Amino acid sequence: MSVVIQASRLSKEYHRWQLQQNGDGLRHVMDRFVRSPWRFFRRRECDGTFWALKDISFEVEQGQVLGLIGRNGAGKSTLLKILSGITTPTVGHATIRGRVGSLLEVGTGFHPELTGRENVYLNGAILGMSKADIRRKFDEIVAFSEIERFLDTPVKHYSSGMYVRLAFAVAAHLEPEILFVDEVLAVGDTAFQKKCLGKMSGVAQQGRTIIFVSHNMNAVSALCQSAMLLENGGISAHSDNVQDVLRRYLSPAISVHTVDLSRHPNRTSPTSVFEEISMSDEDHGATNCFIPGANVLIVFKVRPPSPLVAPRISIGITSYRGERIFAIGTHIGGDTIPFVGGPSTIRARFELPPLVPGEYTLDIGFYDRTGSPLDVIYGGASLEVLKDDYLSMVDEHGPHTGQLMVRSKWTCDEQRHVQPSRFASDAAVDADTPDKGATIG
């Protein structure tokens, strides 16, 4: 296959700015004004630089679906903006061969004063589509977006969910040869996310190229043929074996029974509620290693930004392949916590199901009573399931066995073969054999 995206030593440097402080007293203010009048009237001043991307080189072949993963601040969005032509690199260059459709963030590519209908035609024209081609796809785009009632409303009045619906429908249906999709699908509801993933799968099967950025490891695992992991602005893993890259991403740097969450790199929310998580086996003490059937105790130290009534707290157990195995929570068959007024300790107990031995990660979430996220951390800690005698298996566990060990009983009832009687056999032979004394013909 031909190479349609070729990045060579891409690097992007940004200035780090801070507000200038002018409130040190009149004498100091006048002194700074006399020394540098121009600098005095600037509201911000440069406090150094940092590299959002550093020496990125890779290739993507036509029809390939590449999953781009990494923690917040790793450089994923910056890379897509460079490939889309929105941002220019400080060093290096990228070659794109084909018509590009981008869905990078809410607000990109649409004119807020134009209606949804007008923006569909505008985006199509930007992609190089003729008016006739856009008109041919128009009804399909509108039906997919499910915003027929608001089609002639200026998009500045759209909610973020409506905006994403229409933006994705346009990007996916106007047949770009290369499609860039950032984490914007997280804005939509669950049903629409599944719909979008199904559409992207169909786009990929048509031979078009996709670079997909997501924190949803299930989606990356299901959709992508290769994966690339960014860390601190550089490529730390790039392979056609998606599971190997996901395993590296999901494995925490420190695998212990107590983890400081106050500055966890996998936090995806602007607020910080979780401060610490610790695990223990109630029968054997503090540990992050358990056997199936163990009584697991997970303890959180939390500091909510304000008093909360009936907050929702959840834990999702995820395999190294990014598959969600099960979830527990105050609203998922658990006990409601009536009120959290300040710094608190939250405890969750459950019996570990018969999971296949291996490493699992804990995705944790803290929400208000309506379900709005206050703090979400993917891969907040690791949990190791040890081998025991729950099942005695001849073959090692592999992807074909799934993630749950289930006991079963097997029996076989032998069907006895009944021999026909000698007399019946002789009669059948006599019936088929001509009489030697008879005349034939």
C-alpha cells in the first residue's frame, strides 16, 4: 500500500506565559515603568518555553486506522493540528497525500453565525466537494446527526452535543480520504458514540485512512489496526500489535497497593477530588495481588471542591487489552453515600470474581448526584490476579479464553450400536438374492 501520511522529525515549541505582577507598591511600580515602559504595559510575560512535540517521525499507509493514545499533555492534539494544517511545526515537516477531514475539537471548522445547513455546504466546499456531491449526501448527513429540527438555526446556539453530532456527520459522510478524529466523541451520549464508532468502522472498510485519538481503550482496541503511544511529546511505542501498545499505556509506572492520586497523569477532568487509593485483602492485609474469590477492600481519600449530596463513585476493572470487565459503584448495585461534606475516606468492598490471571487496571470516577463528572482517572492503580487452583487447565490462558474462569461439568452418554439379528440379516440377503432355481429372462 502507498504511504499517505509521512511525518519527519516534527517538533513544536510553545512559550510559557504568566501574568505580570504590578502590585508591589508605588515606588516599585514607578521603577519598573522607568526601566521598561513597553514591558510595564504588557499583561503577560514569557516564563520560558516547552516542547509539546519533540522529534516525531512515522508513516501511515492508505486504509490504515491508527490509534493515537497517551496521557493528557502528551502532544496528541498538537500532532493532529499540525497534520491538519491548523498549526505549523517549529521543526520538521509532514506530507499528506489526500483530502483531509478533521474533527479535532468542538468549534473547529464551523462558522458560528451560519446555520447547520450552511455549514454543511461550507465544510463540503472546504473539502473540495462539488455542490452536487454535497446535495447528494445531504439527507444522509442530516439523518445521521439527528438534528433536523435545528438545521436552520445558527450553530452558535447549538449545545456541545448537537455540535459534535453535526460535525461528525459532515466529516464522515463527505468522503475525505483521510479522517482525523480527536476525543470530541466523549461529548456525545453513549448511543451516539456507538453510532460514530460504527460509522468509522465502515469508513475504514472503504479503504480510507483514519487517525483516532481517544482515552476509550475499548474503542481503540476494536477499531484500530495499529497504535502509537505518545509520552512527553515523543513516541514511546508504535506497533501493529495494538494490544502491546495498550498494555504499555495502561500499566502504571508504580504497581503498589497505595497510589498518590493528587497529581495522577491519567486524570481527564479539570478538577481533582481523589487524593489517594489503597487496596488490601481483608484476610491477608495490604496488597494489590489477589486470588479469585478474595475479599477486596479499596479505600479512597477524597477532597471534594464543595459539600455534595449523594455523590456517585465508581470503579471500573479493565484488562490490559482495554476491555472493561466489570464495574461497581454507589449507583451500580452499591450503597448510596448520603453526603460528603469535606475531606473524607470512602471504602468499597467486593468479592473478586474468577478473573483470568494477569494484570488489570482500575478506572475510577467521582460524580455529582446528576452524574456530571468531577474527577475521572483512567488506570488509577493496578490490580494483579494471581493463579490458584480455581481451575486446572492443560492450556495456558489466552485471548481465546476470555477474562472469566467458569467451572463446568461435561458428560458423555455412549450410544450402543445394536447389531441386527442373524435371522433378519438372512432374510434381507434372501430378498435381494435371486433364486438359483428360477429362470431369469
